[in-house]
Amino acid sequence: MPSRRLLIWVAALYAAQGLPYGVTSKIWPVWFRTAGVSLTEIGLMSLLALPWSWKPLWAPLVDRFGVRRAWIVPCLGLLATLAAIFPFLPADRVGPLLVAAMLTFTVASATQDIAIDAWTVDVAAGKDLGWINGIRASAFRVAVIAAGGIALLIADHWGWTAAWWSIAALFGVLGVSAYFLPEPRRMADEEGRARQTTRELLRAFFAWLLRPEMLPVALFALLFKIGDQAMSRMLEPFWVDKGMTLTEIGLVSNTLGIGLTIAGALSGGAFISRFGLFRGLLWLGLGQGLSNLGYTAVAALTLPRESIYVASVIESYTQGLGTAALLAFLTACCRRENAATEYALLSALFSFSREIAGAASGFGAERLGYAGFFFFTTLLAAPALSLLPWLRPQIEAAAPARATAAPPS
């Protein structure tokens, strides 16, 4: 098991990574839907998160220049500043200034993600992957719930200004903490090793990317969470349209599921550590996809009000399972010498599918209805799982390679 100190840093960094995602996926949809913005417009706002998909374009800069915290700390400061000014921008009129602020928010978040993911790849030894990825998935989800749960409770009782300022304060605390982030051996021993040139980094990166066996890897990263991500953009508007209050959305849709989500991520990490990455991707991915049927039933049938609570709990737990599996897969596919660029590319693929699926989700929900759309997202789990037989040799080869890597000091 990794050291407690390492796991604490992993948790803090992925809380910093999860908080912006909580803002974009949990707060923005509710903020705009309660202000009367249409489902189609809310869905199209997913395109503002495309910097998470485009981050490979500037990931080589993170590999080439500066220590990891030199990128993380300024980005967290910018995120805190933007969160503090959001309440002064009218949610009922999505104008150019608001769009520019939202886009800047996602660019800053994507940039810190590059450095955070690279730091984690730097320190992750193969034998520790299960625990590290369980912790990072849990911390990420806790931060999402803190944004979507606590912030909505504050908004319901004290207004949106108080909610946004609370989020800004969280970013500030995380930014100050990240200033003390220890650099792994990769950066601390930089002067004692031959430094790669940018040309060498790019040559190694493209040699890795253009291998024929990378095609199924790229497709899997693109498709593994597409059903989950397509549905998730419409969950908060669904709760609003079902007549739930901000407090109910905050407590049930977000906060009530925290225990099961953490349990899901930790269970997923433990499962992978014991049974291997291939079985983890298969069984945890299957559970992730089938969980969408709970919301399908709530939308299609006349069920008790509390049934939506059950659907939320199931969705939270199974998404924790799936996230732990995907993070382990992405980490196992990366080489340490080019960690930031390679991880950014793979994570960008599933981010791209998330934003495109999210952008189309509003159209789908308005045309198919919530029930039809939620059922369709269940079917979207099949393509990624069908790729696993082709990926099995690469998965089994990658895991031992990571396991034999020397852990950082």
C-alpha cells in the first residue's frame, strides 16, 4: 500500500481537479435551468469544456518547462477569481462576457489537470495503481459533490452569491496547499539527468501514438464513459423538471451518494488490485452502463417520489467503479518519460466524447423525452466493452511493466 503522505497529496490534487468539473457539470446546469435556460442551450454549454479535450496541444509545455506546482498553483488562483465573479454575471442572459468567463474557467482547469495527472503518473508504481486510482477517483467525486451538494444547499438558503464565494474559497485553500506540493524524483533529479529537448519529446510521443495497436486504445478511451457522460449533463435539469428543490438536489442527487461513490471508487481500485485491470474494465464497465436503467425507470414509470433517490445512489456507486477502472487503464498506458503529454492525450479522448455527447444531450432529451434518452445512453456502453478482446494483450502487457517500475523516493 502507498504511504499515507502520498495518498493525502493524491486526494488533495484530485479534489482540486474535481471541483471545476463539479462546477461545470453540477452547478452550471442547475444555475441556468432555474434561470429558465432551455435544455438545448444547457447541452450546448458542454462545448465550453472542450479545452479538456484540446489540452494535448499545450501538454508538451508542461512536460518541458517548470515543476508541476508552478502550473497548478496559478491555475487554482485564476479559478478562485473566476468563481468569485460568476454571481455578478446574469444567468438568464448567456452573453459574450459570461461565455468568455466560462471558457477561461475551463482552460485554467484543463491546464492544471495536465500537471496533476503528470505528477500522479510520475509517482505511481504498478503495485500501487489500484490504491492510488481508488483514492483519486474518490477525491475527485467528493469535490464534485462538494460543488454540487454543499454549494446548492448554500444557494437554496443564502443565495447564489454566497454559493459562488464558497466555491472561490475552496479553490483558494487548495491553491495555497498546492504551493507546498513535493516534486517527485522525475523533477527533483532533473539537473542530474540529460534533459530531453522539445524535439525529442515530440518524436517519442508520435512514435508512441502512431503504433498500430494504439487505435483500439484510443477508441476505448473515447467510448468507455460515453453513455455515462451523455446522461450526466441532463440529470440536474431532470431533477429540476421533476419539481425537486435545490436542497433536495444538493442532498440527494449529490451529497447522499457520496458514501456509495467513495465505496464504488475504492471497491473498484481494490477489485483491480486483486483481479487485474482487464477484469476490472469488463465488470466495472458493465455495472457502470447498466446503472442508467435506474433513471430510465424513474422517467418512464409512475413511481414513488423516493425512487429517484434510489436511482441516484445506484448511479453514484457504479460511476465510482467505472472511473477507477478507466483511470487505471489510462495510467497503465503511459510511459513516465512523456507522462504529461501521453496522459493528456488519452484523457482528452474521453473528455472529447463527454463534451460532444453533452452538447447533443439537450437535443436528445427534448426529442426523445427523458425516458427514451436515458435508455439510449444505456446502449452506449456496448461499443467500448466490445473492444476489450482486442485490448486484452496490451492491457496484460502494460500492467507488469508498470509494476516493475521503481517507485519515487
